[in-house]
Amino acid sequence: MDKNSLSHTKWECKYHLVFAPKYRRQIVYGQIKQDVANILSMLCKRKGIEIIEAE
């Protein structure tokens, strides 16, 4: 996480990402769900992003 500060301010940047497909059908809950999870995990590792929670 980014922990930054200035003379009168401190902040920690966190992001909330929601993946919501246009048509939420049972197909998303099969192999595609696992594929999306693997892709997002791989991209986060490349960028040095820590996944705090995933559901």
C-alpha cells in the first residue's frame, strides 16, 4: 500500500475493485471464474499490488 505524508496530512491509498459482468449467469461461476481470478492475481503480482481480500 502507498503510505504517504506531507507536513499536515497523512494518507494510505486503498482501492476497491468490483468485477461485475454484464450478464451474470451460471457460466461465470464455473471455469471462467477461476480463469479471471488467476489473471487478476497474475496482474497484481506484476504490479506489486497486495490483494487483501478476494471473494
